[in-house]
Amino acid sequence: MINHQKINKYNPFLKVFAFLLVFIVFYFLVVFLFKGPSENNLSYVNNNSNVFGLNIPQNLTFCGEPIPVDNYEIGQNLEKEFFSSSHWKKNYFLLFQKASRWFPYIEPILKEEGVPEDVKYIAVIESHLSNTYSHAGAAGFWQLVPNTAIRYGLEITDDVDERLDVEKATHAACKVLKEAYARLKKWSLAAAAYNRGIAGIENALKNQGTDNVYDLELNRESGEFLYRIVAYKTLLSNPKHFNIDSKKLTNFQKIPVKIIEFDSSITNLNALANKFNCSKLQIESLNPWLYKGYLNNLERKVYKLKVLKHPNKDYSSYFVDLNPNYLYKQKQTDTLKNNILETKEQTTENNL
């Protein structure tokens, strides 16, 4: 006869044993699957024995400055940006396309200004390489606020906002960073100052008795800023690290344009577009700094307007980045064309 009471007595012990067995098997599976960190990767283990950050590159740098990834707190911050952030994970392909379109515009300017190439990743995290506006009044690829933009040579008036000119805004951003570097002596600190302000970083360094950005206690946004730059740099410069097949990515070339210099006002973009055999929307998108579509130029200042060399080619992917209203206006244009076509067809049928 089976003693059910005896079996029930040992059921809790059997459950505990089964749980421990499953845990041990799972642990060894994890160990053998990941095989521990290689010489180029670093692993971290917290007090609860939870493994995280299994694939953070060990030899990380920003503008040639080594990042102390062996520091536990820094490892935690990097882990968060590499693995917890969902921003780029959901849209990485789109981000690669944007980088392919706009880095060829940005990189030569950085070289001309004498700024390290890694600085380009600031524009990536600031705007995802799009002409956007923030609630704080910042605008463009580099998210410059009006006072800063004007201070570093950009024009902002009722008709013009040169923060939306990628190349001019890049020159201005370089000047901001070079001034920060001249005062703070490190590009990592200059990058943090781009977010927090030079005075803000200087005060934090003084009050906290350090000269190292990684030792600073800053607000959340400023504290995450440099780590996010490093995460995006790793993603875009080394896609294989994230198991992304770079062969599937498209390489873009700069848009072939003609530069038209003028010192008069612009009152009719349609007439101007007809003169250069292109559309009004193409001119608006290539020259987003002319953000109201007209220009009162009573002082006869010389401006440069970009016009497509090949108006019949599709540059819509660029225009979406440059002109926040492009898709909406393109839809309006397509609707108008379809209405005109339908009206003509209806007229033809009536005539028959």
C-alpha cells in the first residue's frame, strides 16, 4: 500500500531540489553560451549575482580619451545606455540611413574646424540628425538655442533661422565646443558642457573637487549625455558589435546642387522654382533656413540659395530630415495634382 502521507511530507523538499537543479542547469548554460568576457569585452556582476553588460567593449574612447570602463559605476551607466535604452534599438536602420546621408556633410566641417570626429555623435543624440525644435526653443541638427546660435554667428530673424542650415549650424556647434575645450582642457568635459553649459561644468568641477567628468554628480540628462554619445558611437561605427549586417545598409552621396547668390528679397518661391525648373517644395526643403518661404532683404545682404542640379531625382529621404513639414506638404501637393488630373479627365469625358 502506498504511503501518501510520507510522499506529501517530502513534496516540499522535492520541489526545492527541482528548483535548485533547474537553477544550476540554467547557470551553466549561461556560462557556456556567453563563455565569459573576451579581451575586447567586459562583464559586470552586481551584489545579487545578476550578470549584465555582457558585451560592452573594453577599449572605449571619446575623442581619443580612454573611458574607464573597469569602474563599476561607469560600467553601470554604460550598461544602461547600451542595453536598456530602446531609442536606437527600435529605429537603428533609420538611424544608419540618416548617418550615411549627413556624416558626409558634417565630417569635413569638423576637420576644417579642428574638432575631433567623435563630436559628430553629439548631433546624433541631440536630434537624431533631423531639423527638429525642442520645447526649450533649441533647433536644428545641433539643437542650438537662439542666444548661443546668434553668439556664434548664425542669423535668426523673422524670416531666417540658420540653425536649420546643417552646414552653418555645424560650424557654430564646433565653435561652441572649441570654446568649451579651451576652458576645460578635455573633450569629454567639453561634450558635457555642450549639454550643461561651460559655467555649469566649471562650477560642478570646482564644487566637487575633480577634473574628471566621470567623477561628477550631475542632473540626469547631463549625467547620461556622454554615455549616450559613446553608445551611439559604438552602434554607428561598429554595427557588427550589435550583430547588425552593414551590407544591408545603403550608402548615400551628397545632393548635387547649384549655389545661387542673391541680394534681393524673395516674395514668390513659385516663380523662383519655375526659373530653375524645380518645385517650390524642393527649394523649401533644400533651404530650410528660409523657414517662412519668403525673405525681406532691405539691407541687400548676400544670401546663398541651393537649387537641385537634377530636379527629377528623388531626394525625399534628405528632405524629410531637413524639412519637418515635408511629408505633410508633399501629401498636399500630391492631392492637388490628383484633383487637377481628375478634373481634366472629367472635362475630357464631358466633351466627348
